[in-house]
Amino acid sequence: MQVSDFDYHLPPELIAQYPALHREESRMLVLHRNSGLRTMTSFTNFPSYLRPGDCLVLNDTRVIPARLLGNREGSGGRVEAFLLEVQKDSACWQALLRPGRRLPPGSKVIVNGSEGSFTVEEKLADGTFLIRFSRSDVLNMLEQCGQVPLPPYINRAPEKDDKERYQTVYAAIPGAVAAPTAGLHFTEGILSELASKGVQIVRLTLHVGAGTFKPVEVANIEDHVMHEETYSLSEKAASLINRTRQNGGKVFCVGTTTVRVLETCVDRDSGRVQAGSGRTSIFLYPPKKPLAVDGLLTNFHLPKSTLLMLVCTFCEQQHVFAAYAEAIQARMRFFSYGDCMLLQPEGR
């Protein structure tokens, strides 16, 4: 299968640069998985598409303010660091550095707005760096002086409101450098409405990495090397998901990240998910089909992206692209701060 099969034209003005005024005000395009039938509605109606006994799976990762600004000791040259993932210990991180070519091992950078600094330890084969901070409480330092790591297609500097809006209301476990954006639409009120009608709400963790924005640079899908991300699925969560399906309920995932965890943890023979934690590089694309998930709430994704390929495992690719064409015609808002789509099981 060719990567070009997942291309489409998106008018650049439809890329959302800011979130909706209120989280729940986004529009939602409902796509029925089997028939391809579509309905345009508001996200405020999302709870009506779930029934008592269904299960809603959320990713409770928390975005860290991963972008730091500083100056190189001695020359005073400006440096930008984008932290990717903690490594050997709490003070050692993998990071992107700019300008990386001017920062050989041993270079020291004073971090603006803090009493800390970091030293470049090593340049890695993929062009990233290992850096070591002068203090071990790096997450506290990021909260003090780090910036929100907005995606590259948002063409503006982070603003004050982004610290709250580029974060789900249920974010709990720090570690992501990109938000699980389908969850940005939820409010505490909508979650309460779902719980009150008998929908089980389950949380798992997948720390979204910068690799989620990595373009597919090969012609054949099978040749793409997928990035890795850290995940955790508890025994309690796995049990609730399995019980839902055993009792005839449907499992709805909020975002592609939760799909990746469940499809990593599913037993291919029984269809049951098993608790676990680790790193996943699972790559889901047609003609593969999800085994542990019935419905998916997701935002609209970039052309030729692995996220769009994952969405196309839920129904016929022609149905997904027809839905995208309707979304473009209706001037829906795309990508992280944009509107959303619900892939709904048939019979609902």
C-alpha cells in the first residue's frame, strides 16, 4: 500500500490556530463505520451516542512545558531546547537543540527564568542530544520557565491560555510533549453526564512523543519505521474493558493514542486486553482492523500521516475520505485545536 493513497488537499486556512472559545463547542462529524453514513452535530451531543454499559477510554497523560530558552555560557548565544523524554535519571533528557551544530558535547547552557542550566553530553545518531541538567527536579523547573510545546502547524508563539487549553481536563501523569487532542473537547460536565448515564470511564496512560508529528518519508507504508511511546494499562482498567465487551457493551476510545495502547495489549486470539506497561511502536494501517475497540473519537489528521492511516482501520478508506471531504466543504477546523469526528459502531 502506498503512502500517497492517504493524501488529500487541505486549505491551509482550515488549520485551527486557536481552540474554540469553549472546549465543548467544537463541531463533530459522526461517521458510521459500516455504512459510511454521516451526520454533522455538536460535540455537546457526544454523550447521546453512548449507552449504559459502554466504556469510554481516556489517556490521562499530562503535557509538560517542554520548550526551554537559554543562552550558551561564554558566548551568550541563544539556545532553544525541546525536551523529548527522560533518560538515565531525572536529570538526563533526550532533547532537540537549536542551533545543534554549535553545541558540541561539553557545551553549557544557562536556562532563562530559572536557577538551572544543562550540559550537552552526547549527540545521538538520529540528530537529537542527551543533555544533563544541573538540578534533578526538571519537571518543577519546566513548570517554572518552560513553554507549551505547540505543534509545528500552529504558526504562532504560545500564549497564556495555551497552558490550560493544550491540556485535557483529566490530565494527571506528566510526560507527554504533545496533547492527546481528541480529549481536549471534554469538560468535567460532559464526563459527569456520561458517568451518570452508566458509562464506565477508564483511564490509561500513553506519553505522546514528538514522533507523532514525524512525516512518513517512504513510498510504501510497510517500509515506515514507527516511533516508540511509553504506555501503561492497569489491571483495573483492563478488567473493566473486558467486562464491557463480555456484557455486550461497546468500547469507545478517545483518540488514537488510546487505540494504540489497547491494540498493543490485546490478545489476538481471545480479543481480551491484558494489563501491562512498556514501550509500543505499534503501526496500525489498512487492511488491519482494531480488535479491542468499537468506536473512536478523533480529531482530523494530517495528510499521509500514520494517524490518518490508523483511522482508516476502523472503516472503508473511501468512507473516511468522503467524511474528510465533507468536513472541508463544511469549513470544519482541522488538527490539534480543531473539530472532531466520531467513528460510530453500526446499530447505534
